[in-house]
Amino acid sequence: MEAAPDATVAEEESLKDALGKWNMEVTGHRDYAPVNFLLRDESGAIRGGVLAYVWARWLHVDTVWIEEEFRGQDWGTRMLEAVHALGREKGAEAAFLDTFSWQARPFYEGLGYEVVATVEMPEGHERHYMAKSPL
């Protein structure tokens, strides 16, 4: 065993893939499908995006980011609505995500997500686990 603070992306992905295969074997759910969207500017540079996937009829919204100068232009809403639509096409019936108290809880609530659990983390702040059902 060794500490690996500098694990490569490939090494991290190999562990995630192994866990995913195990989860599929145990549950019988093999419906994994990425559902990602990127926001690019005129030069092709990534200015935001949503990384998500469908598995076991759930859409997991893992990462949502939009650079500050692109906020307030409905990009977040448009991307999440597109993620939801594609997730439904791929069999998702519900969705979940998490957000910190300084991030976007009201934004997600406006899209129909509800807080299902909250953890005080880090000190003085909260992490909200949210779900939307039906999708």
C-alpha cells in the first residue's frame, strides 16, 4: 500500500471503473450512460458545463460549473434542462446532486430539486443533498 496524492487521472478512472463494474454486477443494473454538456465560447474554450450520468434509472448530476462572466444568461438552466431531457431519454426517472450552502441551492430548488439531507461541512457551512422525482 502506498499514499498516492499524485494519482493520475487514468489511475483514478481505473478505480471508478472497477467500482462501477462491481455495482452493476451486484445490482444487475447495466444502464450506465454519460450525460455531459459543455459551454464553449467563440474560440472553443470551455466556459462551463454539466457532467452527469444515468445509472439504475437515476440521473446523477455530478458537476455544474459556469464561469462568472457567463452567469445570469440562463446557461445553467438551459444545460440542466438538456441534461434532464437526455437523462429521461436514457431511462432516468429521478435525479440527485449535492451543493454547498455558498453554491446554488436556490437555483436547484427552482428546477424542482428538494433537500433530502444536510451535513454541516465544512465548519460554519452546509452540504445539501438534493433529489428531483419524478424527473
